[in-house]
Amino acid sequence: SFAYFTIKDRLPQILTRVIDTLHRHKNEFFEEHGEKGVEAEKRAISFLSKLRNEVQTDKPVTPLEDELPDTALWNQYLDYQRNLSNGNGEPSWFQAPWLYVECYMYRRIHAALAQNPPIDHFDVFKEAKAQNFFESQQAVIALCTYFQELLKNIKDLNEKQLQEELFKLLQVTLWGNKCDLSFSAGEDSSQKSSPLQSLEDLTPYILVNDMEKLWSLLINAKKNPTDNSIVRVDIILDNAGFELVTDLVLADFLLSSKLADEIYFHGKSIPWYVSDTTKHDFNWTIKQLQSANHMWMSRCGINWEGNLKKGVWVYHDHMFWTLPHEFSSMAKVAPDLYADLQKSNLLLFKGDLNYRKLTGDRKWEYTVPFYQALNKFHPAPLCSVRTLKSDTQVGLKPGQGEKIQASEPEWMIKGKYGIVQFDA
């Protein structure tokens, strides 16, 4: 299965890159922290080498031994997995749910650094994320230029034109999701060409397209405001780099077109899945745009900094996003986060990992309705925007999945197909 390939090949590759990254920063740690920095680096590397060996030799998953805020929740979840196995031994790397052990690996990478001050705040994936951003410069320039030109006459657009622009930017953010570094095990996955030129060619690859439903929800909220009602859209972010820029452009469009009054962004509280967005990545990206020597890039950056200052954009992180739990258990495990999401008019879940957690990462029949796979998770109307990089997909028409499967056996894992899947 793809899960087997991921655990056997991709995860050890990612760990090897992490170890290599720490090696390469040895001098920097020494310059900043002296011998203490070098000692910490050695301890972290030894911790990670042990972890890599555990993965490769199918060792049992062990309880976390650090004292971070989420440790107890992780260890309870391990007990839950042990009970699931009905006495068939301990959950191990090849004998446990893929979603669980993959999340667990990233949590252990975090522990390797968090337990080794003074390098405990070093993000081992930061360079790769920055590189993805810089290598996608041409695409970022094309998108910022298009968007700033659009803003000049956004007030004059009629409803049909507004809808067309929304659909265009939704597709840009959908295909932006191809730029995923955990999927390529950290290899280059930047966006080289203008994302706007290829949209028409890519339309046939959108397997579920509920953009009309999103439009109806947003335009109705705009046309029928209730007293003091504020239209709030939440974007649960996926990758930093080019994809994050596409999310920010979409968010700015929603505000500028008055389809939304405020946008909440949800990122990861620790480095996660190589390229997932942390608060540092979020702020760094806006700063990079601001200081770019390209007029429209810097205009975007300045405006977005302004949105944060005005409070119409809000960045949040919550440790639930980096737990192994599927979202149907959010109300129980993180009731504060669930209550916050209930205030939203629309939740946009970006990317593959969010989809796996929305649907419990099960091998569903393709035609199972989306709402059924969500297993009662519904804090607000929600939409998944993802390119397929794992073999979980629901809500397809009868025969649709089988037909593609016949000609493209790997259609679910290549990032070639996408969905914009809505649940009201």
C-alpha cells in the first residue's frame, strides 16, 4: 500500500534530511551557544538516529518521555491504539494506522529539539520552506501582479464577474496545494510557472467541484446580513511557501470583495509534515513580500501586514492540529477550538492531511457521502480544498473512481487530481 511505501521509504528519508540539516548547522550552533550548542546538536542527532532505526526495524511505538503540554494526550492516544489492537501486541511502525505513526514521527522530531536546549527553537524544516518560497518567485510575482490589477476595479465587478474571480482564485489555491514537501520527502516541489495560465487545462482534474455551493453561501451571507453580523471565514492552512501565498491572496480577495469581513488563519504550533505553516512561516512570508523589490509583491505584503494590524486577519495556532486525532474527536479533545470554529460562516480545510483527519483516513468506498465520512464533525459549513496525495477519497459519483483507477492505478497519490468538496 501507499502507507507501507511511506513508512518504509519516505519517513526514513525525511529523518535522514533532518539529521543532515542539524549536521550542517553545527558551526552556527557553536557560534551562537558555544560547546553547549554542539552538545545539544549531538544529543538531538543521536535521538533522531535512534528514531530512524525504530522506524526501519518496525519497533513498537513508545510513550513520549518529554514534558511538553501535549505529552499526556499523545500517551493516552497510544493506550487507545493498544486497546484497538485487541491484544495483538503493541502498535508498531508497520502494524499501526499510517496517520497515527506519521504524526507521531513529526512529534518525536519536535521532541528531539525541544528536549535539547539551547537549540530547542530551531526549526529543522525552515530552510526547505524558505527555498520553496524563493524558487516559486516567478509564480508569486505573477499571482501578486494579477491580484493587484484585479483590486484596481474590484468595486466595479458585477456579481457574475465576482463569482468568476472567486472560482479562479479557489483553483489557484487548490493547485497551490501540489507544493508539498513532506510528499516529495523534501525534494524541490516549487511552483515555477504562472498558476493562472493553466487553470482551464486543469479543470477536468477536479473530481468534486462544489465551488457553486461556496459561492451561494458567501453571496447569501453578504446579501442577507443579520444585525451586527460579521461574516467570518476560517482557513485551516497547509503548506508554507507558494501555497500559503495563494491562501493569502484568496483571503484578501474575500475581504476586498466584501464576501467576508474577517479571516482567521489556523496554522501549526510546531514544525510539522516538513512544509506545514507555523506562525514564524506566516509572519516571515508577509515580511518577505513586503521587502521584495517587486512593486506588486511588496504591495501585497504591506496590505496583509495592515490586515493583521487592523485585526481583520487573525492568526491562530492550537496544539490539536498537531495531535494524531481525527477531527471527529475535536469536540471532546479540544472543546475550546471546536467552540471557536462554530463562530465561523465557512471553514476551508487546505490539503491532504486535513482531509485524512476529516475522513478518519479510512479506506472508504469512493461513493460514501462526504458528510457520512466526517462522522458528525460539523462545527460550521466546511469545505476541503486538496490535491490527492493519499488513498482516501469519498463523495465521488458511481463508477468515477473505478474509471480513473483502470487507466491510472496511482491516481490517488500523485497530486494530479483535486477536489473542492463542501458540506453545508
